[in-house]
Amino acid sequence: MATEFIMPKLGLTMEEGTILEWLVEDGATITAGMPVLRIETDKVESDVESPAAGVLHRTAGVGDTFPCGATIGFLLADGEAPPVATTPAASAPTPAVTPATPAAMAPTVVRASTDGRAFVSPNAKRVARELGVDVAHVVGTGPNGRVVAADVQNAHHSPSARRAPVAATPAVAPVMSSNGQVLATAAARQLAELLGVDLSRVPFDPADGRVTRDGVAAHVRSRLATPASPTATGATSAATVAPLAPATQSPTSVKKMTGMRGTIAKRMQSSLRDMAQLTLHMDADLDAVVADREARKAAGGATLPGFTDYVIAACARALRLHPIVNSQVTDDGIALLPEVHVSMAVALDEGLIVPVIKNTPSLDLPGLADETKRLSSAAREGKLALGELEGGTFSVSTLGMFGVDGFTPVINPPNTAILGVGRLRDDVVLNAKGKPATVKRMTLSLTWDHRVFDGAPAAEFCRSIVDLLSDPAALNTAH
């Protein structure tokens, strides 16, 4: 029996992937775990391995974009005929549809994917952005209703080529759990929270018995397709977003907030909107760290840790001492996480990426330095796997190389805290004999979610980091 080869969901935030290259010829026999194709997401490029053995039958082409879960091929037994494709294959150039097209030749309405979004070719997306056309309301004339560039151009010039608004979703009685909550999938709750949707107003899936992510997306689309009506207080629907004001001057250029930049914008805005974020600053004396680095440098051999490596090591051990910081907010409450995976922010030309140092406390300082160096290089070369960007429980962000002392880092969801690291500087202090002396210092800036813990626990956690930095030998012990 044929096995579907689907567009994988390689990370929690991945929604769709674009096929960059098939690594195996159509009709070739492959084995489980064999790299079959290379895809691009909004974060990274990644190779996709085969989930099983069989003869590969491809139904999708290079350059096509598909939502996670869409079928892009099949794995067949020897001599087995491929089934009829259930998802769009590569888009082909098609003539533009004009208002004079006879009814018998009317284009197929764009086919929706499993999560409610339309199948759109990459070129059509680009044209839509340039012309300011919403592809959700464009009739697709490509294979299986796929939207191609000609459809977007036609919709731009001819309103009749656009779909009629979807009727509002009828209200249904929600299915409630024993504790009074609406029965819904985790993905549905996450999307509903992000969009400010009341789950009790979303129809449940008859087959699943719960509100699904698809149901939430369909409910939002139906609300957006109908004119917003004032509420009893005169406010408009929560799903209605006011347009941004135009530029006050004629811009020299406009950079689209798409791809990595768009993902960062959405996640940071969501982070600040959904959390009660506060920041405190605390100075750490690094004379002992400087001395430890000098001794390691003189000894040679293992990779020399950077100052940020010492801070990451201290954070990992402090998280063991303060489990409340190694947590995230869930529907059930504050989840204390058993494993510590510290993420580090790496600045790229196109934005910020945050690879994860898995099981951080298990690494000694040279091992940690090797891993941070490897992840940083992979990030800058575009070779990070999605698995190396997921699962972080706490983040460290450094601006010290730019001469910054202290700043306000923004929490990377679903974490509940992040530490900012400033520059290493010389401060003048009075020594034990009352005479001026200099000390190497660094300002640490801790941002935390006040919903999860208060200022005193935040200060105690930061103080633990400071204390650990005064004893580098303790940081070199794996836990």
C-alpha cells in the first residue's frame, strides 16, 4: 500500500515549506532515513529524510510551497501503481482569466489546504505583495485551483475575478469539559490566544469532537469577510486591525516584513502583548573570569571560552537552583521544565536567530565553547536544522560587542525570562585599604514574565548568576 510522503512540520512555528531541490530522482528506490529533498521555511533550509522505504513517486515540483501535512509524493511497493494525487503538483503557466470568460469555462475556486490557507505559487505570492492583492480572495486557475501569477494580475485589474466573501460561521453550542473549558486542541488554543478569539464561539469539528486550529482559522476568515459591526460599547471586532499610517515622507525604498523579519516582528509583538514583562539590571564582577581565561589561554589546548560562554554556563546552573525560571505558561498553569536548554541570540544581516544549546548544564566550559562556536557558524552559514532552533527554555542575548552596558531584552516565547549581557568594562572602586582600584564588570539585564514570578525571585536568580561568575571553577563542572 502506498505511503504518503508529506511536507513535514519540522518545528513548532513552521507552517509551510518550499521545495528547493529533490535529492532523489523520481522512481528511485529509497530507504528509511535517506535524505530525499531540501526545503526552505521562514527560518532555515533543511534536508528532509524519508519516513519509510519504497519507490519514490513525486507529485510536487521544485519551487512549490505547501502547508505542513500536504502530500508531496508517495512511497510505493515494487510494481505498485501510484494513487491519484490529492494535493496540487507544480504550478504551470496559465492564461489570465478575463471578465468575458464564459460560465462553462469559469475558473476553479482556489483550493484550501488542511489548515485553511490557499495553495499559492511562490511567484504568485511575490506578485500579490507587489500589487497589494490579498490572495485569500483570488480565484485560482492552476492545477486543482492553485493561484498562479496570472490570477493575481487579473484580480488586481478585475474585481470580478475575486471570490465572493465567505458567509459568517454559524454559532454552535461549544462542547465543554468537566472543568468548564471548551474542548479544543492545543494548536487551536494557541491560535485563538494569538488572535484574541473566544473559543466558545468557534464551531467544533464533528469528527474530532473538539475545536480545531482549522476551525479557528475558518471562524476568523468568516468574521473578516463580513463588515465589522459596532459592539454594545462602540468598539469594533477584536479581529479587525486598523491600518498603519502611511510614511510621512516618500521612502527611498521599502523593505517587506516577510520571511525571517516578519516572523521576528510577529513573535516579538506577541511576546510583549501577551506577557507582563519587567527588566532589572545587576552588575557582575568578572575579575575571576578574566583570570580564568588568561590561565586557559596560556595553557592552550581546548577551545577558549568567551565571556558569553561563562555567562551561559552560569545561567544553566542558576536555572537548576531556581526551577521557576525554567518554565512556561500553559493552559494548565505554570509548567516547570525538567531539562535546561539555553538559547543564544545570533545576529544575522536579515534578522536575529536563536539556536539552542541542548542540555546546557551537561557541558563543561570547553565543551560549551565548542557548541556555541558551532551553532554560531551554522547560523551565519544558513546550515542550522530546525531542531537546533526549537526547545529552548531560557535565552541569552549579547550586545556588549557594540559597547552597550544595559538594555531591555524581549522574552522569546514560550520562555518566561531572558538575560541581556552588556560590555566588559573597567570600573573604579575602593579596595579593602580604601585606595582606588579597577575591577572588570559587566551589567546583566534580566527580563522576566511577572505573571510567573515576582521581583524578589527574579533578583535572587540574577544574584545566583553573579555569584557563579565569581567562581569559574564551579562552571567547569558538568551536571
